[in-house]
Amino acid sequence: MNLARVLDQSLPDIPALRKEETFPCIHPRLVVREHEDRDGTVIMCVIPGGRPPCYFRFTRYQYLLASLFDGRRSYADVAEEYNRQTGANLTGEQVKGFADGMEKVEFWYHTPLERSEMLCHELMTTRHQHLKKKRDWGDLSSITFVEFDPDRYITWVYRHFSWVYSRAFLVWSAFMFLVMCFILGTQWHEVWNDSLAFYDLLGKGGSHAVLFFGMFLSLGAVHETAHGLTCKHFGGSPHRMGAFTIYLVPAIFCDVSEVWVFGGRWERLATVVAGVLSEVVVASYATVVWWATPRGTLLHTASYYIILSGGIFCVLVNWNPLSKMDGYYLFSEFFRFHDIKGQSNALISAWVRKNIFRMPVTVPIFPYPKNIVYPIYGVLSGCYCYFMLTFFSRVAYHMFSYYTPRWAIVPAGIVALIIFSTRIRMLVAFMRDFYHHKMPIFRAHWRKHTLVAAGILIALLVPVRREYVEEPFVLEPLQRAVLRAEIGAHVDRVLAIEGDHVVAGQPLIVMHDLEVQTRVARASTDLESALGRSIEAELRYGDFASARQGQLEFAEIRDIVNDRARRLQITSPISGVVVTPRTPDLVGTYAKAGTQLLEVADVSVLRARLYVPEPEMRKLTTIHEVVLHPDSHWGSVKAKVAMISPASEEHPAQASSDDNYKGASEASEFDVQVLVTNRDEGLTDGMTGTAKIFGRRRGILPTLLQPVRDGLARRIW
């Protein structure tokens, strides 16, 4: 126990200072402007140089009430004066509630002596609580690390670069933008693919992350400086700039709240747009440098990195209205929806609590068109928010997999838990409220609720849903015959075209070769002459043995030549359909020996080869049925499994891919061959679609818990 703790335990409590009652006072340097909004006239206020600098938005009556606080009037006096000017009927307690609410957002002015007394009073009253103020690292949507007052920096930059707001520079920047579009348009495919690869952090090492975030933060500094310069140009002064993270992504920020007071609607829009435009201007000059410099030089490479970082994706990321970046403020200001994210989330939360969970909540009412836009925006924004949280959890997993594929799930799980910790706390708080609200009802009707819960649990456990494996397929014939020219010859006739049905032994192509035909005629003549000599030798008792031997030799030569002649007529070895296109084009051409002429496929029975990942094979222990759904058909076709490969193998597409990163490679796959009978001949060779192999029935709850069980069993064994 240290000395401070000993004194804290032994000394008597210090009596609290008797703080003289004071009343709120409006800030003497408060800047006030009137603006027209969708809701009518609003009062915008800002305290120049305030900490933290922020602007306040009031209605006419709210600002009138706030302006009556001069530090001397009591709450009752303010209520009396407000009622006299407006004819309302406010009480002193209502005015005090308004003042307390404004105190929470640090609106009221306090003298240095009052601030000192407030701090001393707070320290004395909390002496025995031993509270440690901690930064809330759970909400990773925005974490501020460093901040400073950039007014002197922005003033210096504006003094030297105020010419960027001239009309001549605007025209020149538009011209450079067209030049950039022309240069990049000629190589659009290459630039787009490189941009996707540059922003893809999955499976990349630390060097790529350092390069990416280095370029991102450098252009981010230019981006935020442009916001501050534009705010200064329209009469405001930025007083807060620094570094922070958005969902763990490092970024730069600059607070330009004063432009919402000193500038009008179009000035605010220009301030928001200035950030992205500054990066586009820098990217346009980098494009010209990249186009003019030779490949391999440092300047050429650096310019291309600027194009990738500050070009296409800069606009897509920053002008997304679903996240609180430039696109959100641009959308809010252009359509005049103030605080649309907060109000839409509050609307959806209250609606769900009241209409789904039947909790006593007041659903806010908004006029048209807010009553339509806010629910739609709230749903889209919420989906995007959870998508980003899940995406960064996956990024963390893949980055850890680059170094330790086996145990990457552990640090990635910790990061995911930290990322979702705020949502988990909100869910726990909601469940606590729901429990306290529904517990009296449950206690009063516990039998009925117990039966309902048991029924739901049984319904989740009853095996009503068949598990299945879904994979793409390409149909191919079970039997296929390729007809080739056995000898070199000219094609005389083609007796079948594409789509014709043929039977086994049916002639399809007739060819001719003058040398073969000459040999056939000569062999026939020689055989007839040998036969005549054999008969003559037999009648005259001559050398019959030699004549007979010559006859047999010429007969064998004739058979060989006739067999070669028969090869000039090509027949189908199987029954099926001709699948070779443009067969009449073969007429008159010369086909060398081995040249492919026709292809015949037996489409009465087709085969589909499915590549099933190894983890999915457990679903095929019991096969109930196989259903094929071709992309060109409305309905489905029943099939049956013919063969499953005894061992896993690498998919041909995986073997030829260059994108298999370490720790993120695809699983080995089993070759499952499925046969389908083509009864109405509606299926053809090369048809694509999706196949489902249904296995045993399982309950909904075991199906949902299976990934968790597999994950634990895979790592703990």
C-alpha cells in the first residue's frame, strides 16, 4: 500500500465545498446565422475556437429560449420572459431540463473561475470512487488518436494557394480531368484490374499494407486540407484536425463545422466535394506523368500508385452515402435530411421494439418524405455497417493466415470480438430491457410460455430439412465418337448436318482418292489375270502351283486395297446426334490422315461432373436424390449418382489459377459423376446449370450449430 492510499484511508473526509448557485449563460462569442431548410428556418450557431468545435442547430423558439440565459436570470425568470414573448406556458422545471440538456453538449459559457470550481467539486465528490477514465476501444467505427488546431496551418496554405479557387484554375482542372479520362480510357481494363488488386488486402503481406496505407494517408492529408481550405475560403476556420480510424482503417480528418454556420447550402456542398476533387486533380497530373515517363522508372511507378489510390476507388469509397464520410454529408446536405443516420436508426429501433417485441416505446413520427426515406436508408445503412464489420473481420483473418494459417482463427476471433463488442453490449442491454419488461408477463402465464418455448425447441430439433450440396455443372455425353480421316483424301459428299440423328453404321461422309481408286482397279485386273493363268495351267497341266500362288497373292492385294477404299466412306460407330457445326463446308476440301471431320454424341444419357469440396462430403453419406436445374430451363430434372472418386483431387481451375495465396487456398475436391436420362431430348451437350444433391434430414438448430461444432473439432482434437 503506497503513501497516497494510506493517507486516503486514514484522513477524514473533506467536506464538500459549498458551491454558490449560478445560472447558465450564453457564450458571448457565439456566432449565429439563419438558414432555410426542409423543416423551415433554422438557426445555426458555432463557438469560434471552442473545444471541441461543433455547431448547434436550433429552431427559432429554441434559440429564443437559449438567448434569454444571461447568467443572472433564474430558471423561473427565463420561463416568465419566454412566456411573455411567445405566449407559451413553460414552467421553471421545464426550462431547467432544457438548460441541463444543453449543458451536456457544452453549450453554455463558463468563466475560468467557474470551470475551476466545477472541476474541484467533481474531484471531491468522486474521491472514493477510484474511477479510471478509459477510452472506449469497443466502438471501432471511429477512434481518434491525434488531433491539433490547424488554423495557422490552413491560413498559411490559403495565403499561398488561394488561386485554386479562381475560375481559370477551375477550367484548367476540368481540362486535365478530360485528359485523364482519355488516357485511362485507352487502358481502362488494365487500370480497373490493377485498382481491384491494389485495394484487395486479402492474402497480402505487410509490405503491401504499408504501401497501401502510406499512399492512402498521404492523399488523405491532401483531401482533408482541401476541406479546410474551402471552409476558410467561405469564412469559416477549422480548429480540429488529426488522425483516426474508421473500422480499423487509418484516415485523416479535418473538422469544418463552421462552414455550416458561415456558409450557405452551396458553400457547404462545395466544402464537402472539395476533398475528392483535390485527389482527382492530383491523380490527373499523375496520369500525365505516368503516360509520359518510361516504364520501370521510379517516377512512372509512383505516379501509377497515385492513380490507383486517388482515382476510381477514391470516389466510390468517399461518396458512399451509407457511411459517415463525404458521401453522407453530401447526401444529407443536397436532399436536406439533417442527421438522417441517427434519426433513421432511432426510428427503426423504436419500431422494432414496439411492433415486434411489444415493448413500451414511442415511435417518432416524421413528415413526408422523411417517413419513406428514413426507413429505407436505415435498413441499407445498417446492412452496410454490418457488412463492413464482417469484411474487416475477414481481412484480419486472412492477414493472420498469411503468417500462421493453422492458428489464424484465434487472433482473428479476438479482433472480431473487439469489432462487434459495441453491438454485443447493445444486444445485451436490449435483452436486459426485454427481460425486465416481459418477466412479469411470463410469471403470470408461465405454463403457456413454457409450452410455446418447448414447441419451438422441438420444431428446431425435428429433422424436417434435408441438407444438400449445391455445385455448378456442365453436361456432357456419356458416349462420344470423334470421326477422323483415316487416309488423306478429298471430301465428295457430307450426308449429315449438325443436329441429325444417326444410327450405328450409317455412312456420314464419302471421300475419294484417285491413287486408291487406281490401285483398286489395278488389283482387280491383276487378280482376274492371275485367275485366268491359274485356269489355263490347270487345263494344260502346266505349273499350276505357281499360278495358284500368284492368284492368292493378288487376291490378298485386292483385299488390302478394297479395305483402304472402304475407309473413304466414314460411318458412325454409335447411335447419336451430329454435334459438329457447318458440316457442308467440308465438301471439296482435302483432309489429311488424322484430320477431325465429325463428332457424334449419344445424348440419350448425359453426364454431369460435380466437384464437391472435401468438407461438404459428410453430407453425402446418405444420398436421397439428385436434382439438376439447367440455366436455360424453368424446371428441374431428376438424376442419379453414378460414381464418386475414391480420393480427393485438385480442381483443374485451381491448378491453373495464379491467385492461390498462402493460407487461403481452396480445399481439395471429390469428383462426383451424375447421370441424367434425356427422355424428351430437351438437354444438350454443353448445357450449364446448378445441381443439388440431397442427403439426410436434419433439424434447423443442429444445422446452425454445425459450423461451430466443426470449427471447434477442427482446432481442438
